[in-house]
Amino acid sequence: MIEVGMLPNDFLWGGAIAAHQCEGAYREGGKGLTIADVLTAAGYNRDREIHDDVHEGVYYPSHNAIDFYHRYQEDIALFAEMGFKCLRLSISWARIFPEGDEEQPNEQGLAFYDRLFDCMHEHGIEPVVTLLHNDTPLGLVKKYGGWSNRRVLEFFERYCVAVMTHFKDKVRYWITFNEINNMLKYEFQLLTWVSGGVILPENLENQSAVFQVMHHQFLASARAVILGHAINPNFQMGCMTGFIMNYPATCNPDDTIESNKTYKRLYFCSDVQSRGYYPSYMLAYWRDNDIKVEMEPGDEEILRAGTVDYVAFSYYMSETVSADPEATSSGAAQKILKGIDNPYLERSEWGWTIDPVGLRIALNKLYGRYQKPVFIVECGLGAHDTVDTDGAIHDSYRIDYLRKHISELKKAVYEDGVDLMGFASWGPIDLVSASTGEMSKRYGYIYVDLDDEGKGTGNRYKKDSFYWYKQVIASNGEDLG
Ligand code: BG6
């Protein structure tokens, strides 16, 4: 029970990273290739390309990333110096089952995460582990067509049992999937690839294939929750949604209807994962759009039995939607953000709106809807940083962004009574950007000396935000500087 008016003493301050964006060592320790290992880096006006395999002479950012695989001890020590209580990270499925469909887990992969979790516990850092963060083994895509094939559930279940059993005394907080809802942005091929390991036609007419992938992932998530609770009843199992807040462009009721439609798509995954059944608004949408999803007897029972204990989400931005089809959006984020410009909000260098109050609204909406603890497991500002001649990195813009967001989350807890488990900001150490493959889109409190082609020493340097976040954590959010 949380006391209204204060952040709980066990509030999970920390950061969040994902295997394919930081580990590197893409073929070491028996690891197989993943769908992230065949993604190139984006260039000016060019998206990341999806290759069928690794091609010689091409730069793939995940291959070395920031070499966390070899440098994790140094990085964990730096997180501990900031006072981290938790670190959200993901296990790379292909380190445990290199092709995805083996019978037995790869011992070297398990051993790596044993070392990593031990190191975290030595530093008093609680792992929050995402079972799948956009890096399905490539073998499963080649042999089975990725998540469009129901057989992948069986392999995912085997993987879940292997890791949840092996780490049952080292990990308590689990997140089943990262942002299943990205599948709904199917017009952006990169997103259906990273979410489902599928490539869909750009002008997709019937969306059955999108929802079939999602149905398989909902089942897989529910099975992971059921198995997790059986393996260790103390496990806390969560879902994770990419939450882009939205506002109606005007008080024209039609704009509110448009906004509601956008929210329904936003809530869809957490509705299924948290409530355990398909919402009626989506069944109506399927009916009206001739969408057919193949389900088997027993599926509904699995969804009902596998509801999550908490609702985690990422929060970066908001969008403003209009019923007027002529209304257009400007800015670099057009593929991710819909709708029109919001005159009240600034944008990041990558065109993402900056909306701290939106975080408070998001917390209220999610907690109000589910009445389950909520957890901010990603939030942050991607920005270019400059290293001064004396080696310092003065990232006041990042401090400003985070200060405002943390201030709003406190209001959500203090004034609105939201049960918030923690705040894990995205990329506490600079890592490879998921949307662009760049290193120069930096989120970290810790600077990593690598450029967009992976060149540099890889050495780590503390930014001004490092000292600032340390003081935030030490004061349990009271001292925001
Ligand atoms: C989240 C993803 O949606 O956004 C992360 O879960 C990703 O993997 C983050 O890195 C920020 O996006 P980007 O493109 O700036 O790296």
C-alpha cells in the first residue's frame, strides 16, 4: 500500500537498456543472430535497412554496440555510483537459444547473465528483466516466418522456462515483451520487423497479419506470466507499452472522437495483457475491417489466466490529433507521430515533442484504467552532446528535460495518488538508437566515446547529468537541483 503524498522508500530509481543496443559481442559465447543484427544504421533521409542476413562490408550497429558484454562491470559500478536501485535490461533470447528452436539452452549464455546479475546484486541493483526486447532470433524468422507462426510460442515458452527457472533467485521483476503495440504502426516496416520479425507490404490492405502476430504475442506473454508465477510466486510480472499521449486538436467533438480512437489503439495491448480479454472496441474494429484472427480453443482461458501484476510503459512524447484529414504534421517524427503540431510544445532534435505534463496525464490514465501499480521503464531525451576540451559534457538540456518529467511524476504520486513503482530512464549510458542505429542520439548520464560508425575508444565519461541524477536518487526525488 502506497502512502499518498510521498514517493515510497523502495521506489525503484534507475535506468533501462536493451541487449541489442548495448551488449555487442554478437557472435560470442555461442550467441546466434537476431533480427537486430541485420539492421543497418540510418543515414540522412534514409531509414535503417533490413537485410536477410549479415553481409560483408556493411556496418551493423548491434554487432559491437557499446560492448557492454565485456564492460558491464565498469558500467554497473557507474550505475551504482549514481545510486541506482534497479536496472531494466533484456536477456537476448539468442544467447540462450542461438537459433531459437534448440531443445537445450546454451550454458555460456546463461553463465553471462549469471555474472551480470551477480554483479548487479553486489552493487545493490535490482534487475528488471525484459524477456523479449525487439531481438527475436533470426533463425525463427528464416525457418518459421517469425511471430506470424504459432509454433514460435512453443520456442518462446521453452526459453521463458529456461531463464525464469535458472534465474529464479536472482530476478524478481520481469517484463514479458517490449512494446507489442508498435505492431500497430505497420506502415513503418522497421517496427513490424523489430516487434514481430515480419515484413508486411507497405500498402497493407487487410490487417489480419498484424493482429495474428499480436495474438501470438499476447498468448506468449500470458503463458510467460502463468509460468513465472508457478516457478516463483514472488515474481512480479509486467507488460510494457509504448505510451504516446495524445490530445484533440480543438474542442470540436469530432477531434475528441479522433483522440479516443487513437487512445483505443494505445490501450489495446495493455487492455489484453492486464484485463485478460480482447476489448469490445477492437472486436468491432476487426468486424468492420474484415480482420480475421485465427484462435484455438483454450486461447481465451490462457489470456484470462495470464494477466500481469503491473503495467510498465515508455514515455517520450505526445501527439495532437485532428478529425480533419487535411491536417498534416511537420517535423522529423512524422512516421512515429501522427496529427498536427502542438503550439504549446517544443520538439527534440529528432522531432519528438517534449511534454512533461503529458507524463502526469499518462500516469493518471494508466493507473486509473487498470488500478494496478504502474512503472515508468523508459523516458529520456535523445540529444547530440559535445565533449569540451577539458573532457566535460555539459548536458543541461537533458537535466532540464528529466527535472521537469520527474517533477510531474511526483505530482502524479503526491497529488493524484498514483501507485508508481519506479522510474527507469532510458539509456542511462549512451547506446545505439533503436529507430536510427545512431550513437549520436544520446540519452546517457554516461558518455560513450563512439561515433555513428562505431569508431572511437568506447571509453566512458560522466556527464553533468550523472551528478545531478545521483543527487535526485539520494534525496528520493526531493532535490531536483
Ligand atoms: C523505445 C524502445 O520505444 O524507444 C527502445 O523500447 C528505444 O529500444 C527507445 O531505444 C528510444 O528510441 P530511439 O529510437 O531514440 O533509440
